[in-house]
Amino acid sequence: MKKIFYKYLQSLLIFSIVIVAIYIVLRFTVPNIVSPNLPFLIIAFLLLTAITHYVIVKADVERFENKPDNSLNKEEQMKKITAIERRFISRYLLITTIKLLSFLIMLALYAYLNREDAVRFSVNFMVLYVLYSFFEILYIKKPVFGKISE
């Protein structure tokens, strides 16, 4: 599990560094579209994405460690696998919901406290949300795409 998470964390850090580089270029070329607080938002996305992925991987260990139990018949084994899958899906949805609510609270608080920068910050937030969501989806689907192309 640690190896999987560290590999993801490494990719996430590289992705975030690329975003910071883009931020620096935009900050000096078109500063009107970039919120001055965007670096803090990038750090928040980095941390929340890493934490949620860690929790998801930890919740998924049960699925990876599940071995066929010869003492159970096929129907009982399927029930066991289905129960494990349901627990994982429930945990995944809960974690994703908590992450989304955390982002929404952060966005609402910032918009309330900094009304003059609220629109620019919100647009920057949405761009980061889409970028980090795209990264997560691509990273999670990477093994599937590799198997399809073989």
C-alpha cells in the first residue's frame, strides 16, 4: 500500500509543480486573471487530494487482500466479494463527499471574507478543481488503459 501511495504522491507533486510553474507565468503575463492567493489554493488541493487518495487506498486494501476461501461455496464467496465491494464504494463516496464539501466550505468562506477577489478566486478554484479531478481520474484509470492497449 505504501508503494502505491508514494508513487501517486510523487506524480501528484510533479503535477502540482507544473501548475505552480503555470501560475508563475500567468502571474507575470496576465496578472488580472490570477488570484494572489492561488498558491494557497494549490497547496490545499495538493493536501486534500493526497489525503483522500491515501484514505481510498487504505480502504481498498481489503479488496486486494481478498483471497478465495475454499471452505465457502461459490454463492457465499460472491456474497463476500459483493460485501467488500459495497464497503469500498460506500467509503469512496463518503470520502469524495467530504472532500467536495471541504472545498465548497473553503470557497464560500473565501468569497465571504474577500468579496473583491471572490470572482477571480472562484474561477481559479474551478480551473484547479477540474485539473486535479482530471489528474485523479487519469491516474486511477491508468492501469485499465494500459491493459486495454495490450
